Amino acid sequence: MPIYKLPDEPYFPDPNEATEDGLLAIGGDLSPQRLVVAYASGIFPWFNEHDPIMWWSPDPRMVLFPERLKVSKSLKQTIRKEKFELRIDTAFTEVILNCKTVSRKDEEGTWITDEMIAAYKNLYKLGLAHSFETWLDNELVGGLYGISLGNAFFGESMFSKVSDASKVAFYYLSQYCIKHNFSFIDCQITNPHLQSLGAEEIPRVAFLGLLEDALKEKTKLGLWD
């Protein structure tokens, strides 16, 4: 299948026209308008520094249905002991910078470029991007960030400086989604770590159907609490 070069307008082709590995289009920009259209279409940007902006819609898609989160015995104990303090939307910039710089097992480099950081900070200012943060002794030690549209949450990245810190943030994100009737958390591409927490693969066509329903609900804008 061809790779589309995007026009200046915030337009995307049908995500079902993506290549076998999920690449749909290149080019465009990371304006809030284009990013909202992308996520609402089941598409997200993912590219390395010095590469053109690349847009993806993989098949299958990895999602977590919040009520299906798997919480291990050890994680339950950590949560019960209240080792970490959970905060929401108090340190978005710090979270995304840590996601860029904190190394992960079996991963080299980062796809979170300065351009991406600026773009998601703009979405945060618009009340569309959110961070779930774990703090220990008043120090940020873990967290995640993502985008919210309708009753869907699109997870982007997470980091951890202390054992279980990112898992606790993910747990509280799931609890928040249950409380506020979110349909799913988009995990994008298959990831063994998230799979161990209950995330599962579904066909792209099923994901797009869930997304269509999710977007019928009102987006919860602004800072979350």
C-alpha cells in the first residue's frame, strides 16, 4: 500500500489503508488541530529525531479495558502501604521530560523529540493531555502521560525511577477511568510489560468501532483531580 504525504490541512486517509506494519502517512505538523484529528481517527505520531513525522494505525491495536487491569500481589501490597503519593496534572512537563530521558530495559534512544514535547505541552494547556504522577518524599519518581478525547484515554509513555512507580501511576489511571466511565486506554503497539498488566490486542476495525462510540461522549477538559 502507498504511504501518503499529508497536505497542509489536518487531513488523514482512512487508517485501514496503512501498511502491514501500521504506517499510514508522513509529513504534516504536530499542531493541536492535526493531533486531535489524528487521535480521533485512530492514528498517532511516532518517529525518531531527524526523521519526517510518521503517522501510524497498527493492526492489531493494544488496549486496556480498565476493569481488566491485572494487579499482582506485590503491587497490591505497594498500593495498600501507600508508599507513593499520586498526583494528577501537577507536573506534566516534568513527566514528559522524564519519559524522554529515563532509560528503559531493552530500549535504546527515544522517540520523544523536542518537537513532540512542545506539541503535547500545547495539548496540556488546552486541557486535552494529562499526567498521572507518583511522588516519594515530595520527589517525582514515576508517571505517565497521554491524551483524552471523549471517554477514551490514549496512553503515550511512562517512566519509573523507583520500583513499581510507573505501575502505581497506571493503576490509578485505570481506577480514574473506571470512576469516570472511560471505555478503554489505548496502549497503541504491543508491549509485553503492558500485556502483563492486562492490556490485550484487538483488531484495528474493532478498535475504530470502540473509538467511534467513545467520541460520542463529552471530553473531560481541563485539569483532572
